[in-house]
Amino acid sequence: MTTAPRRALVRAPSPRLAQGLLTHLDRVPVDAELAVRQWSDYTRALTEAGWDTVEVPAAPECPDGVFVEDTVVMIGGTAVITSPGADERKPETMGTSVTVRALGYPTATLDAGTLDGGDVLKIGRTVYVGRTLRTSAEGIASLRRICEPLGHRVVAVPTTKVLHLKSAVTALPDGTVIGYEPLVDDPGFWPHFRPMPEEGGSHVVDLGEGRLLMAASAPRSAELIADLGFTPIPVDISEFEKLEGCVTCLSVRVRHAPDGES
């Protein structure tokens, strides 16, 4: 039996990146050239950690296209194509759908409502979904109808202080939820919640073997996480942070094999 490939979907920044949508932040200048270099460093970090990066076709007309996480949610080996809450972002899903189908993954689509992938936090077989300006109650119900037959439970989480649920919280490999407390609607909602000292410390990408990709803007949080026995891998994503982006937004990890692979 072969090991399932570890793939990470990514998409290169659009030349129009600086025009990306903003909800909770004021607009500040974005250095598009620096953003491209930061994106290259980010993808290199994934590769060096043993992940095969798969580029979704570029979407130069979509300023937010680099935030590929919002276009698909992996539920086991099934790729759920989302329905972004901002109309401007709906064209982004086409390239992602083509890519996961080409890789052999079965796909599912929502039958109602809107949903951004950044609102979905998976911990084991529980799928937490932020009820935000981008993800509607109908979208959550639609995802629930997809997830339950696949053996996953959907739990809705009211989220009002940030763009997406995963802008507020993510989870360590042991299931502990981490977040910057001023931006978390109800820290007591989570059975095991650990506050981070910096907003950027709320976001980690689990690369396996205890390695966690983190924003370089959160050095104190990295120290705290290292003290818990994990290995932080910092990357500078300053230009994406200006657009309400974080380390989770820039990739979609695909851990399961598609049909026909072991």
C-alpha cells in the first residue's frame, strides 16, 4: 500500500492584488512585487516540508484569487467547491474545480446559500463553520447535508469580529484551539482554548511532524507554540495581511488520496 500524496493547492497572486476586498481593515498600500516574493517563499516552505504544491490556474482578473482556501473545502477525499459570499469572488472557484477534478478527486457543490472556505475549521470529524458576512445560514445547512453522509458533523459558530472564522481561530495538531482573544466572539465556546499574544499568532498551518507554518509577524506566539513542543516555521506574509489574509488563506492541504489511489 502506498502512502497518500500530500498535496497543497496554491494560486499565484493577481497583478490586481492591491484591489482586493476589505471588510474590517482600512486600505493601505500593497507592494505587489513583494507579495509575489512572499508567495514564492510561502510555497517553498510547503515544498521543503514535503508537500507537493499544485498551482490552480491563475486568475489575473480576480484580486483575491491568491486566497485559494476560500474556493474549496476538503472533506476527507471529497472536494466541496464553495460558493463565495462576495459576488466578485465567485469566478475563482472555476479553476479550483478544474484542478481537483484533474487530480482525480470527487467533487460536491452547495445546493443553496454562500460559503467561504476560510470559514471552515476542521478538528477531527467535526467541521466548525463560521456564520459570517460571507457564509450564510443556508450555506452552512448545505454543507451539513454534504458532510453528514461522509461521517462529519457540522457545527455553526457565530463570528462577527473578523472576516472569516479562521481569521479568529485555528487549531494545533492536538486539537487545542488558538486565537487572539479580542477577535474571538466567545472563547468559552471552545473546550480547549489557548489565547495567543498577537493577532497573527491565531493562524497555523499543520505541515505534519509537529511543524506549524506561522506568520513572521507573531514572534511571541511562535515562542509560546515552541514551548508546547511544536516547531514553528515563520513566513513573512505582510502584504497579504494588509488584505485580511493569513497563512491558512494561501493554500489548501489535500491529505487524502483520490479514487483509485491507496
